[in-house]
Amino acid sequence: QVQLVESGGGLVQAGGSLRLSCAASGKIFSINVMGWYRQAPGKQRELVAVITSGGSSNYADSVKGRFTISRDNAKSAVYLQMNSLKPEDTAVYYCKVSTPWDDYWGQGTQVTVSS
């Protein structure tokens, strides 16, 4: 089992920045991919960014150039630096980690961007 604790959400004005953090505990040795997803009201959950244990990353087109995903393998943590935030970035953001056998989700953290 892997447990995830997220932090860093909040309310910010358009153009502002936030940094999300997600710390993993438990069977962390088996974690491969770590990532962030988001779900806005009335919409499906969507991928924001993912990063492999080797450091390769992938982003949704809507956040490229504005968001940066990073991870600290020693701390079993993944981060999402969000810059130039837009009102359409408003959503609940979820951390997800994948092992060879299972996927684990965090509880979600609300990000609200006001115009």
C-alpha cells in the first residue's frame, strides 16, 4: 500500500503562482510514475503532468510552458509548480502514483484562480 498526502492548494489571482506537493509513504520502493491530475466541476478528471522515476516528464497541452513537475526520489515526493495561472485552471488537483501492480490517488487539493 502507498499513502499520499497533498498540500499547497488555495486561492490565487489570475497570473499568480502556486506550488503543490505530494508526499508518499508506505511501499514507496515500488513507485514508478508520479503525476498530477485535475477535475473541474462538471468535467472529467484529466492528466496535468506526469514524471517517471528517471525524470522524464509529460504535460497536457493546456499547461505546457506554465507548469513544471518535479520529484524528489529521496523524499518520495512529487511537486507541481504552477505559474501564470488562469481561471480555467480552477479544479481539484489530485496526486497519483503508479506501481507495477496498482495506482494510488491522493485526497485532492482545491486550486481556485480568480479573474
